[in-house]
Amino acid sequence: MKIPLNIRNLELSDINQAMLLEKAAWSHDTQATRVQLEDRLTIFKEGFFGAFTTNEKLIGMASSQIITYSPNDSFKSWETLTSSGWISKTHQPQGNCLHFVSICVHPENHHQGIGKKLNKERLHLAEKLHLKYVLTDTRLPGLSSFLKSNINNLPKDYLAAIKKGEIIEPVVQMYLSLGFQALGLIPDCMKSDEESANFGLAMLKEI
Ligand SMILES: CC(C)(COP(=O)(O)OP(=O)(O)OC[C@H]1O[C@@H](n2cnc3c(N)ncnc32)[C@H](O)[C@@H]1OP(=O)(O)O)[C@@H](O)C(=O)NCCC(=O)NCCS
């Protein structure tokens, strides 16, 4: 069921709600701290969107930063691109690429199109700022189970199966449906992301 939403930039006064949402949406080891959320909001508020119900309850949020990207770059991990979640160390206002730092939707509100709406806001922002690229290093939450299911399974087999449509990885599907291209696997992408066996997938969209 889709519910009416107001999508707007977060304010520092929303940080308590943001923290509650972060805790509900992410496993303990992958959660951002309050200070990291404040860092993302203070450094680039324009790129930090929240989805609010008509009662001003925050049920989804997505943050971003600007980086400098070249198609010749090797794939960089989320840890490197964000200095392990601190965009005050990595945000480059003069860069050419919007990098998606984080997105989550409250588990009670999954599959209602909220993640996609937040991503569309980030894509509009990239257009508005005349950036050339949008980059995301997506999680692969089904990878760990895939690897455990057969000793011969490799991460590259998982990606090949996703590309052939034999395996649906919903997060990847979300970005494919928004026009992103899958570039390649990133080992040690996000530490503590056990579901993804610490791998990520570099995905790019040219604006
Ligand atoms: C990833 C996440 C943000 C998606 O949010 P959501 O609001 O449930 O996503 P949406 O309902 O907008 O779905 C977006 C798209 O994802 C894809 N998708 C979602 N669930 C899917 C499923 N079960 N099977 C296939 N595709 C699926 C579809 O392409 C869908 O678009 P469509 O409905 O137009 O076909 C949410 O699952 C989440 O918070 N996960 C935990 C944190 C996380 O892993 N963040 C991602 C970091 S890369």
C-alpha cells in the first residue's frame, strides 16, 4: 500500500528520528552513529533527503556527497569513498559526480516505492547541479548465502547470474530500474556487511 509522503531535505532537528530509523533499518554493525549522520547533514544537507509521512514521521532517508570520478578509475570501496562514513573528509563540492552514501527505508515500509522516490530526488539533484555522473557502490545482501550454498560458488558467479536475470538481488534491481549500469565487484567494500560477504557492486549512471 502506498502512503502519501513528503520528501524534503533533513534538518538537524530531525536527527533523533534519523537515528531511530538508522537503528531500525541497519544491523548493529552497519549502522551509522549519530555524529556520522550529523556530519553527512552538516556537510551536504542538499544531498540528504528524508521521506516523511503526513504526521512528519521519518520512514526513509538517503544521503549523498560529491566526488571526482573518471571512467578510468579503479573501483573504490565505500570505506575509501566515504572515509568509512565521514563525508567531511571526502566531499568535494567542485567534483563531477554525485556519490550515493547511504539509503534506508523502515522495514515496515519496504516495497512501497519509497527507496525509488528517494533515489529519484538524488538523481534530480545531480541534474540540477550539472554533474556528469552518479555512482553507487551497492550492497549485495544475497551474496553470503549464495557463497555458503555451494563451495564452488564465487562472487563473480553471483554477478553473472544477476546480469543474466537468473538471480534477483532487489537492491541491484532498484538501481538497474533507474538506469544504472553494473560496472564490477568491489571486495572489502563495506566492513561489517556480512550479508554481502563484504562485497559491493560499483554501479554508474551518466547524466
Ligand atoms: C534497499 C531499500 C532502501 C529499498 O527500499 P524500498 O522502499 O523497499 O524500495 P522500493 O519499494 O522503492 O523498490 C525499488 C525497486 O527495487 C526493486 N525491488 C525491490 N524489492 C524487490 C524484490 N523483492 N524483487 C525484485 N526487485 C525488487 C524494484 O526494482 C523496485 O522498483 P519497482 O517497484 O518500480 O519495480 C530497503 O530495502 C532498505 O532500507 N534496506 C536496508 C538498507 C540497505 O540495504 N540499503 C541499501 C544500501 S545499497
